[in-house]
Amino acid sequence: MEPGTRGAVAIATIIVVYWRAMSLPASIVNPRRWWILVAVLSVTIMTPLDASIVNIIMPIIRGQFHVGIGAVSWVALAYNVAIVVLLLPMGRLGDVWGFKRLFLVGTALFTAASLLCGFASSLGWLIAARAFQGIGASLIMALSPGIITAVFPAHERGRALGLNGTAIALGLIAGPTLGGVIATSIGWRWIFFVNLPIGLLGALFCMSILPRLQPSVRHRLDLPGALLALVGLTALLLGITHVHDWGGFGAPRVAGLLAVGVLGMAAFLWHERRHPEPMLDLTLFRNPVFAGANLAALLNYLGQTCALFLLPQLLVGTFGYKEMQTGLVMAALPATVVVLAPLSGALSDRVGSRLPAVIGAAIMACGLAGLAIAAPLHQLPLLVAALLVMGAGTGIFQSPNTSAIMGSVPRAHLGVGGGVVATMRNLGMSLGTAIAGAVAASHGAGVAVTSVTGVQAALFTGAGFVAVGAVTSAMRPNAPIATRPVLPAQD
């Protein structure tokens, strides 16, 4: 299939999903809730799209600014680090100042930063703009699950969150295809400019349709807690990300950053336990559903990233496939998620979240193990089959697990709950990249990280993490299928 055709198919699929959401029946709880979902998804899809679309233009940016791969990696790193370290503070801000207002602020920041990225005249400018873009993305990611949970009754929440997961998967699918088409036809800067009409139209749509979801009690923002989380998570992620570049865990810079990160997070937890209105209410983790489902999510994303990080390098660097071929192979995983996530979410509304989450994690662990077995055989059909199994497991696991998390969060902490969900996703992806690289390198992968033996070992490691996540899901209680009170909506 030609790149333009694939892009058209991805866009057509987005339209079909949105039409599906709009055509679902209304409810006496909030008769516009499906339109609200469409408005939220029209903005949310930009954040994964921008995460995947930028990887295609890395070689172009290196040539444009005459920099090495270490420097250009900060174009992606600045965005991801900003998201991870700000998700929890932004979730708390939603609980303090209201979801609609801050969701619109996040959309405006993301759109404005996209304009700055497109006009970047130096690498430093582009990196700073990407960090600015990550601030807006963190607001969007942290608040969208809370908005969806607030306007949907419990018996429809899994289906709605499943469509939210579908939008994220669609962004990941469309990103590489659209990026390749845009960069080769009108230039790499238009990869960022394309966000302008999407952001502006999405902001206008949200402004007109989103209810003002105000907390019943005014809260104060825990600024010291936010600062400690920022310092701790930033240091940890920087240390983990540069383990290989700076000489291993024993290197002074790596060890120093990891020590600062651990101390910062320890201080954060100490502070949160004593603060009267903490940014992260640690009592939430006393709920075994909330704690178990979040741990399972972290392990699931960690294992998934082992494949997403290493398999393209194996296909391109060792087996010699073209980037477009590799993109088509990798699309098998999110394409399956798109199909199964809404169905699994609807199923969890009927049977509860635990059984689908256990089955999904177990299937994904089998897919990762199958991918590890297929890797040395150099057979694309086997790799695609294993990725389809992985995608099926992810799609079955994702929506019920997210529904369990958000359904276990008290109404006043929906913003924090959404922030924790997105933090587990991004933190799992960051940890998965570091662990996969370390395992592959320890088995002789070298600098290019394309050794078949090393990649195989990392994939088996990822399968082990996901299998532990399946056990974690099985040990937690089943989330109740009772209805949840919905936040009052003020038009």
C-alpha cells in the first residue's frame, strides 16, 4: 500500500471511530456525553501523533542543523521528559482549578508550541519548543481520562475509555505514515504546522461542548510536592536514558543523577504523607484495585516498549529492510489495538475489569515470547503474527485496566487519577527503553543494539515483565460494576 493510501486509510478510520462515538445513544446523565468524548478525542489524538511522527524526521533534522544523533535525540527526549514529570502536577491542577479551563489551556499551549517548532532556526530552539509542547501535552493527557470518567456513568465508562485508547493507537499508527508523506512532499517543518488547524478547531469544539467540571471543594496546589516530583523524576529519567551514552550505571554522571532521583522521590513521598492537601494522595494506593492496576499498566508498557524500541533497529540495522517496510510491519501492533480496545472496554462494563486484564496481559506476554522466538528466523510473516498477538493482548488489557483505575478514584481526585494513568504509560515506556538497551548490550549488541541474540534476550525479558503484570492483575480485586456519581456539569 502506498504511503498516501495508508495515510488516507488512517484518517478514514479516525472518522469512522468518531462517527461510531457520535451515533451511540444518549443518556439522561449527560445527553451530550458522546459529543464531549468526540471533542476530547479530537485534541487528545495530537499528543501520540506528535510522539510518533517526529521519529521519521530525525535524520533530516540532523542534516539540517549538522548535529550528531546524541544531540538530536533531545528533540524527542525533551517532549517525553516534560510529559512524564508534569503529568501528576497537571492532574492535580485539574482538581484544583477545573478540567475544562486547563484542558483548553493545554490545547492552546500545544498548538502554540507546534508553531514555534515549525519556525525553529536552531536545534536549541527546536528542543525548547518541544519541551514547551510537552507541557501542553501533559495537560491534555492528564485531564482527558478525568473528563471522560466524570461525564460517563460506570456502565459506559469502559467503552468510552476504550475509544480514548483507540484515538491514542490511531495517533501512533498515522504518525509515521503522515510524517513520511509530509516531510518528503512539503518539508519537515509542516509536520509541526499540521497541528495548527487541528488544535484550533479542537479548541473551538471543546470550548463549545465541554461542561465546566468544577470540584465540589476548592483545593490548594501543592507546589513543594510538584517541585520535588519534577526534580526526582527528571533526574531518574535523564540517568536511565543516558546509561549507555555515559558509560553504564557506575559512571559518575549516571550514578549522581540516579542518586538525586532516588533522594528526590523519597523526599516527595515523605512530603506527600505530611501535606494536608498533597499533589498525590498516597491513600489512593491503599485501594488494591488502584495500586494493582497501576503496577500492571507500568509492567505492560515496559514490556511493550522492549519490542517497539529494539525491533525496528533489528529489521533495519541487521536484516536490511527499508524504513517504510519496517513501519508497515510495526503497524500490526497498534492496528490490532484499534480494533480490540473498544470491544474489550465494552466487555469490562459487563463482566468487570479483572478477567479481561488478566487474559490480555497473558496474551501479550505470549506475543512477546513468540516475537523473541521468531526474531532469529528472519521471517516477516512470523514477526507480523507475533506483533498481532501482542496487539491483541494490549487491546484486551488496556481499556479494562484503565477503567479499573479511574473507577476506583474518588470524584475529587479524578485529575490525579488521570495523571497517574498517563504517568504509568510514559514512565513504563522510558524504563522499557533503558532496560531493553541494557539487556541487549549485555548480550553483545554493541553500539548499534542490533544483535539478534541481544534483541531476543531483551524480548524475553519484556515478556517476563508483562507476565508479572498478568499475575498482578489476577491478584487484585475485581472492580465493581456499580454506577459512579457524575460530577455536576455547569454549562
